[in-house]
Amino acid sequence: MALTESDGLKLRKAMEALLEDDNVIELDFTGVSLFATMFFNASIGNLIMRFSPEKCAEAIRLTHISDLGMDTYWHSFENASFIFARRETLCKISDITKSNLSDN
């Protein structure tokens, strides 16, 4: 199963150093039939935010993954890519919000 945030965090930890060293990573989902966006958000989504969508797309290969798994993966990938592209604006909005809340 690829369902929980904690499993996603374990996968992310195993992948971080490999991505830092520019390795290609193959994730084999043989035997996995259940997927959740939370799993991919905690693993791949976080790595996209740290390294970039382009680097992750080039470095991460998924094999033996069902159509459902691939759809779930791409949902997470696209959401993280959207946020990555707008991270500076989102940080500015967050800073303004925090400032306004602390002024009250």
C-alpha cells in the first residue's frame, strides 16, 4: 500500500540524498494496489518543492504502477508543481497575513 503520510516520509528520506547526488531513482510498485495522494504529497510532492518539478521529472521513474497509482501520483505532482511555480507569491501572502494577525 502507498497510503500513509508516514510511509511517504520514509520514502522521501530514502530519496533525498540520491536526488542531491543527481541519481536516477526507480520506484517499483509491484504488488501495490492502494494509493493515496497523502503518500505522494509526503514523498514526491515535498521533493518537488525542494528540488523543482523538472529535476524530479527527470530523476524519478515509476515502474509497475497501476493506472490508479499513476493518476494519484500525477495529481500530487501537478499540485506541487503549481505551488512551486508560485512559491514567492505564496510566501509574500503568508508574510502579510502573519503581519496583519500580529498587529491585532
